[in-house]
Amino acid sequence: MRLAAIGVMLLSLALLLFIVFRKKLGLAWLSLFGTHLILASLAIYIVNFSGWITEVYLPLNPATIGAVMILGLPGVLMLLGLRLTLF
């Protein structure tokens, strides 16, 4: 079963690379994605350890980073609002 899962992952990786390089997207999208990822993580880190709001901690996980990557600064505010409202 594990071998089948690894095979599916390798096949999907190969097809993804084929699509990326066939459409001539290059690696520009990768640097943009990396920049957004770093800035999202930095924004959440600043909220956690700045001391502005002492009782709020936003975990660094794929869901929170993804929300901040897509929404930007309003994503951080959304997560803060959800955290203060729900917990």
C-alpha cells in the first residue's frame, strides 16, 4: 500500500512538472509563492510575539499561513477576530 502511495505521488509530481514547464510558466511563480509564504509567516510571527495583543496566539500551520497568503493583511485581521471571538 505504501509503495502505491509513493508511486501516485511521484506520478503526480512528474505530471505537475510537465505542465509547469510545458506552459512556459518558468520559475517566476515559484519565487512569488515563496515571497508570499515568507511574508505570511512573518506577519503571524509578528502578531504572536510583538506584545500588541498579549492574550492571542495564532498557530503557524498550513491553514493560517494559507489564509494570510491569500488574503494578505486582512487575513491576519480575520484570524485575530476569529481567535478573539471564538476562543
